[in-house]
Amino acid sequence: MIEDFFTQLTWQQALGTTFGVVQVLLARKNNIHNYLFGIVSILISLFVMYRSKLYADIILNLYYLVMSIYGWFYWRYGKKEEETPISYSSKSEHLKALGIVLTCFAIMSYWLRFHTDSDVPFWDAAVSGFTWAGMWLMAKRKMENWIFLNISNSIAIPLLIYKELYIYAGLTIFLFIVGTSGYFKWRKIIKNEKRKEAASA
């Protein structure tokens, strides 16, 4: 029974990882369909995280789900019913992102420590805080999403190894690499757009 449980868990990790890989590669290319693959990956991850008692990650994945749906609509329609371009965050958006990190960390730390059987409350909460902010920035199509998400990834990798979720740890290492690449890819897209605007002016 125990062997069957871990076999099933590993298979689910692999499937969720596959969809997650496709999602982040499409996001790197600035392809709106990344959200569709992300939603499938999220649904699979919810079950895996529940079985592993990573409760903050369950809340985090529910947030992913909401932000993925919001992001898909925002990328496609924006505020003026036209596709939203990539842009850098304003000072206000930077402060909001940091506020999301701190608020999420404080709430999650308290909840995990005093109301769950989590053995890694602060670690888990830190991953959640930076990812919540990163996903919010991603949905807004802001460059800095890659920075916040990679801070989260750098914290999550050792946590997942500690929890023996090796496939997800491998995925997170991959996400860190793609996140770094994605930042430079998006920066190049912005520069190319500015060149086009200057040439047509």
C-alpha cells in the first residue's frame, strides 16, 4: 500500500510537472495560452500538496488558479479591451508587491504555526509570499514578476527536497533557469517594441 501510494504520488508529480514545464515555456515566449496549461498543472498540484501536508502551498495553488484565470483575461483584454503589453512596474506597483509578500508571510506563518501540523511553517510561508506577489505581477504582465518568482523558487527548492518531492524540486530548478531566461527574453521584447515605436514616429 505504501509503495502504491508513492508510485501514484510520483506519477502525479510527473504529470503536473509536464504541464508546468509547458506553461512556463509559453510564458517565457509571452504566449497567452500558458495560462491554460498552468491551470491543469495547478489542479494536479493541489492534490499532491494536500497529501504532503504543504498547506500553504494548497492556498498558494488556489491563488494560482484565480490569478491564472484573471491573468488570461487581463493579458487578452487589458483595461481598454486590447492586449496588454509587457511593461516595468511603477513605484506604486513595487510597493504593492512588497506589501503582498509581507502580508502573505505574516498570515501564512501564523496559520501554519498555530492551526496546522506543518513542520516548516516559516519556510512554507516565505515561498508563498514571494510567489503571491510574483503571480500578481505576472497577471499584470510586469517584468518584475520573474524576480519575485525566482526568489520564491530559490527558497522552494530546498524545501521540496526536504519533503522528498524530488520531481517538483527538479521542476522548480528548471523554473528558476527559465525564470532567469524569461526576464531577459521579456526585456528584449520591450526593447524591440520601443525600436518599432521610434521607427514609426
